[in-house]
Amino acid sequence: MRILGINCLNHDAAMAVVEDNEILWAAHSERYSKIKNDHYLNWDIVNEARSYGPWDKVVYYERPLLKKTRQAYAGQWNEVFSRENIPQNYLKIFGIKIDQYVGHHESHAAAGFFTSPFYDAMVLTVDAIGEWDTTSVWRGRGNELELCYKIKYPHSLGVLYSAFTQRVGLKPAEEEYILMGMAAYGEPRYVYEIYRDFVDRDGNFKLKKNLHKGLGIWLPEADPVDIAASIQFVIERELQKLWHNVTEYIPNGQRGVSPYSTQRNIVYGGGVALNCMANTYLANLGLFDNIWIMPNPGDAGSSIGCIAAAEKKHINWRHPFLGHNISGEYPVDNLIKELETNRIVGVANGRAEFGPRALGNRSLLADPRGNDIKDLVNQIKKRQEFRPFAPAILEEDLHEYFEVPKCVVNTPYMQFIAVCKRGKEFPAIIHHDGTSRVQTVNKTDNTGFYQLLKTWKEKTGCPMLLNTSLNIKGEPIVNDETDAKRFKSKYNVKVC
């Protein structure tokens, strides 16, 4: 069976093709349209998907008519009565017919569980909104996912965080990761006020009012960085309650999730699982022995998840390099030469990353040791100074240089933060709070990037490189060779 999975008409449209249990291809629509967070498909991505066809079945990642009932409840009448946002009507443009629909949170849960290394795990998904659900807890065993618990709209941790994203002047449903970076510069001065005005402290998570349309002008005199720190604190504490809640669904007397498992495994998904500060806080609770977060846990990852949910079987997750291919050997020698000469270089080689983070195939790389490197990269990227940069390090060197949670053996997808034990030596990758969002690299996941880091360490003694996404300001990550040439021309930075 060769199956096409689709997420569109919502933020971060994506497509994936899976044959039996192998992922042939998966990609974000934005990489082809050059429109960040693109809601729609386009002919370029559809035609690339067709190159991996023909398909035996097409699966869609949520149930659109059920979603319309929630939109009616929320008073979104333009959405309710629009025929353009009905996926079957929309996809006729591309000659695609949907064969099966899968629930939004079921797609999230399946994307996580069926790509994980576990056959027994608790599964938690937290996002803004599915059709109605905003949080769900599942028990995964073998090829089955059993729903244990859910929270419904308008009570949503994702909506709460997005509302505060808007309050500090950022774009909701897109720039939450910037709010997370801001939090390190502030103090959680307004935790009491957030609970007083918006969040019920007692029992399960519940909002005191619907925040779907934002907060308005709340505490107008407050410093935005203190607001950011405060909402980050609240989100972490509410997620802590949820994680404790998840453990209650593990049968009494069992150490693991089932009689066949001696360890407690958790699969964590949904867009909120991209908050690496919260992920580290949760990992340090020690409630679970092993954690799996798919590197694309948001809606785009549901293009794979809806297939897994429909087929109810594990998918062979090898690595996230699943998108458009730029052919040729990984240019290790050229990259080393440019790093030694100019300390900054771009790489666009191999298959593009499926997920929001560049992991070595569409990356801007730099020597992390110079005090001026962070400013140089910020100048090229035109980013706010409070946003952190990530280090990429050989997997075998992780624990020598970074303090990570006990249950985190490696972190290949930048999903956790860690304190650098020798931060003064690598100032470019240290955030204001002293942490780094680390990426570990091994030979199996990405042979070329691994060899680059190994050669770099042999030549310089430096065990890591600064790694950020290769993108033109205002655009998504570079996808093809034309994009790479435009980046080189615009910023006068060599791209290999």
C-alpha cells in the first residue's frame, strides 16, 4: 500500500507518502511556495508528491464537518459557511480525492506513537485546537491506541500560549518559539495575575474565559519579557499537572505501561511539544524513563500521523531528512575551508528536513567560539538579539559538554535545553539563561554532517558548531538550489 497523507487549510500545510511501513517522502508546503506557515498546497509540492505515486489511498488529518460544529460554537461563521475550506472541494483543484478522514488528535497521537521506538507507552498530545479537543491522553499498546482522557475547547494550553504570544507583539500560531526565547530575559512577575484572570488553579486545566481572540490590552504597563517569563512558568506548571495525570492511567502495580514493559515510556506530541524549555522541565520531573517527541509534532507531522492512524501500524522512523533532495556528496572539505576562513557558511545538500528545525542539510553554520559570532549571524539573519542559537555536537561528546535530563540519552532534534559545562568557551551558543538547545549528531542519522563535525573537531579541537536555519528573512527554510543561490546573493555568504 502506498498512501498519501495530507494536512492543509490550516497552519503549516504538508504532504507525506508512506509505502507499507516506510516513509518515502514528507514535506512542508511553505518550502515550495516561500510563504511562511502556508495554509495551502501548491502545484510544486503536489507534483513532487506525485513523483512518489501513484497512491492506493489518500488520508486527511482531521474531520472537517466536526470542526465546523466547533467553529459554529465559537462564532466563526465565515468559516462555517465557507465551501472553500472543505478539503474535498479544495483538493479537486489538484485532482486529489480523499478516501479516509482521521481525527486531529488521533493523527497527533499516531504520529508520535507509531514512529516511536516503543510498543508500550502513554501518549499525550497538547495543541491549540483540533476539531474540539485541545489535549488528549492515550494508551499505546502494539498496534492500538486507546483514548483515556481529553480536554475540549475552549480550554486550551496552546490557545493560552498563543494569546500571550499576541499580547507581547508577536504573531500567534507562528512565533510562539520567539516568546519562549524572550522568557529567559524576564522574571515571572505576573503568575498570580495570569491565574487570577485566566486560569483556574483547581483540578484539571480550565480557562476562566475563551482566549481564542486574544487577551486585548492586558497589564499595559508590564514589560513584555516579564509577561513572557510568567506565561512560560504557568505553562510549565500546568503541563506538570498533565504529566502527573497521565501516570494515573498506568494500571496499578505496574512499573511500566503494560505487564510486558518494565519501563515507563511517554510519547509527547502536538504543537506545544515544540516548547523545549517546558520539555526539559517535564523530563526532569522523573515521571517517565523514556520520552519520544517526533521531530515534527505539530500539524505538519500529522500528514504522516493520519496515515499511521488509518493503518494502525508502526512506521519505520529512520531520520527526519525526508523532503526535497539536492543531490551530491555532503561538502565536508568545502565547509571546513569556509569555516576556517570566514567562520560562517551555509549548507544546502541532501534531502530537506521534515520539521521546523534545520538539522544539518539546510543549515547556516558558524564557529561558536568567537564573542562576535552571535552578532554576525544575527546581522545576516536579521533576528531579535534575545533569540538563542543551537549547538550541533557529536552524540558521543554530549555528556562531556552539556548537562541534560537523566532520561535524555541524546537529543538529535533540538527538543531539550541543557546547561553547557564550559559555556565561556562557546559564547555564541549560550542563551541569556545559560542554556543551549542542543542537537546531537550520529553517523546513522546524517553521515555527512557527522563527518563534518568530526573533521572540525580534529582540526580545531572545537567539538561543536553553531547551527541555525538557512533562510532568507521572512521566508521559510531554503528548499532547493535556486533558494540557496538567492541566499548566497542576498547575504554574501557562501552556500555549499
